[in-house]
Amino acid sequence: MRGLSTDRWRLLFVLGLAVAVGVFTATVPLLRDWFDLRVYYGTVNTWVHHGGRIYDYRVPGTTYGFTYPPFAALGMLPMALVGLRTAIVAGLLLNLAALAAVVWILVGPALRRYGWFGFVVAGCLLALLEPVRDTFSFGQVNLLLLALVLCDARLLSTGRGRWAGVGIGLAAAVKLTPALFIGLLLLAGRRRAAALATAVAAAATALAAWAAPDASRFYWTEALWDTARVGRLDYVSNQSLQGVLARLAAPGEPNRAAWATACLLVLCVWAWRTSRALADEDWTAAFALTGLAACLVSPITWVHHLVWLLPSFAVLLHRGWPRVAGALYAVLCSSVVWLWFDDASGLDGFLGSNTYTWITLGLLLWLPAGQPRVARPLLSRRARTTPPAPRPAAPAIPAASGQPDASSGASGTDGAAGPAARTARVSRSVPTGLTCPAAAKPQSSSERASSYTVNPPPA
């Protein structure tokens, strides 16, 4: 590390790393050409400037249109005031800011010792992660929603929970999946925060209903239940439990009873493991487990939705499992599921095409949670106005005649007061720990770029 000891060499290293990451993301996986952002942009422009309806818009040459609740369209209205290129730049900057916030909340204290160098290196490494790079190249909103939810986690863990719930409520109003975090607040006994999150989500939904009543009526009565509007359930990018069952049943429909049963089991495991984490005030693990469960039970979890796994990496690294975190990181960079883009049949297809689902399920089952109080991560520390008072040490007891001197024991130089001194130590929270691309990817061709393609796969 001596070569990186000076700012000059660090700057050169970071520039080289950034160039390598940029070349890789621009050539190997193929950029998605901000397809989802184009959907948002076309929707709000048609709505504002041409009197069109939100859910009638389709990207020219495709069957894909707007799929989020009406409040999301309301929040994207500023795009109607600018051109497409400006909207793309704004989307990139917002995602960069959201990623920086996520990194700061999850691993900021651990990276702070390395200064700007640590944050830039962490950002470059995260840029290689398929869910993150797809979020950027699609122009998606997942990182923004994750940042909103983690802001609430930060507020709750530091004892400043007066406004906790606002972020979760806004995220749930934009996409339904983050609503599971309201369940987390209820499990934690944070009724005020849960009520605030529910009220914010309801108020945002009501505002959208006032601004676009026809669109709201259509969404909540028809579009919400029509998964075909989003894409095929058996498409390999769908890494949810429903996606696994759909690929098994293809070309038929997945069994809804089997899916409901699987979701119920996942939610039971989530409630049990999250309760254990919350009992020890391990907010990082609790939020990580909730993100994992949300990805599994959602009917459709595209690969870029898996940014909700990022808190799990922070937990793994904090608990001293860097090899596990590194192995999972390498797999999530590899785009391995796309090897089964054309055919997910057989045992290899069942195992390989659902690789990201198995990772998510494995983390839900085995992610370290319920940490000892002396090893809580950053999001588990409560704000205290005064430090807890140490218990008084027991008085020294003189050794009886003929007995060995108590000060000669293993307690060190403190003698008889050693055991009492040890009990007087105050637990200190340890900050969270910090959080390989393969050969050419099967999805590198334009027709395999994502579930949102110019020539979508047949329904």
C-alpha cells in the first residue's frame, strides 16, 4: 500500500479504476440506453403537453408503458419542463447522490478513515454490481427509494425518530414494495413511525388521486393487478419467488396457491429473524432482512431491483464475513443468470437461472442478525445525552494469612479490583464495516438488454 500513500498516487489509481469501470460498463454489459427513464419522460410529456393519459402511453415500437402508482408520475412532472438529455443528466446526478447517501449511511464511519479515497473506491466497486449499474443505465428509481428508507433507519437508530417514517411513506407511494418496511416499524414497536409512514403514503396517494382521478382509478382497479403490463413473469430477469415458479411452469401459468404459500413462509421467516435483530436493536440487519423479504415476495423483482441487497453486504462485512461478501459480490457482478436467457429448463436452468433468487433466500435465512451489544453497527446506536454511569468497583479484600495474594492473579495490575473493574467497562458500539466481472455477457446484444426491450419477448 506504500504506492498509494500519497494523494498523487491515490488520484492516479482512482482515475485508472474509474476509467476501467467506465469502459467495462459501456462495452461489456451494454448500456440500457436509459430505457425506463425514457418511459417516465414520455409519460409525463404526453400527460402534460398532449393531454394524454398516464397509463395509455407506450414507448414507440414496444408494449411498455408506465407501471408505477400515479404519485410517481406526479413526482416526475419536472421532467416535462426540460429536454430528454437534461432529464437523463438529472437522473444520473440523482442516482449518484442517492448512492453516496446509501454508502455514507451503511459504511460511512468505516470509510472515513480513508478519506475521499475510500469513498471513491467503494463507489467504483459498487458501479460494477449488476443491480447498481442497471439502475444507472436504465435511469431507474431504486437507489432513490433505498436512500429514503435508509434515512429513516438512520433516524430511528440515533434516537432522532420524530420524523422517522416519512422516507418509508414516500417510497411506498412511489412503488408498493417498500410498504413492507411499515411492517418492520410495527414489529419494532415504533407505532408513531409506522403511523407517520402510513399517513404520508396515504396523503401522497390522495394527492395523486386529486391531480389525476382517472389515472388513479384505473391504476388501483386494473393496472395494479395486470402483471403483463410490466413484463413476462418467467423472464429470466425476474428474480423473485414468482419468477422461479413461472420458469418452472413455463409456458403455462405458475400456481398461485404455491406462490402464496411460499410468500407466507418467507414472511414468517422474515418476522422471526427481524424480531431477533430488533430485540438487540440491530437496525442494520433488520432493514437488510426486510429488503431481502420484499424482493422475494414481490411478484416481479427485476435484477435492478436487487439494490435492496446492499444493506446485507454491510452486515456481512461488519460481522467479519468478507469472503462471503466478496463471493456474493462477484456473482452479482457476473450477470450469470443471463446464460439461461433462451432456455431455463432442466436442473441446470432451475439452479442457474434463479441464482440471484437463491442468494436472496440464503441471505434471508443466514444473514447474521441479533448482534451482541458490544458489536452493534452504526445503525444500531442510540443517541445518548449522557454516557451510562459505570458501576462502582468492589472494595479490595485483603488476602487472609497463608493465602496467595489476589493481585497475583490473571486480572493484571489492578489486583483484587480487577474483576469489578472488568464489570464496570461500558459497552462501546463498533461502526459498521465497509461493504469480477466475467467474460462477455449473453445479454450484451440489444435484444437481450432487459425486460424492457425494443423487441420484447413474446408474452
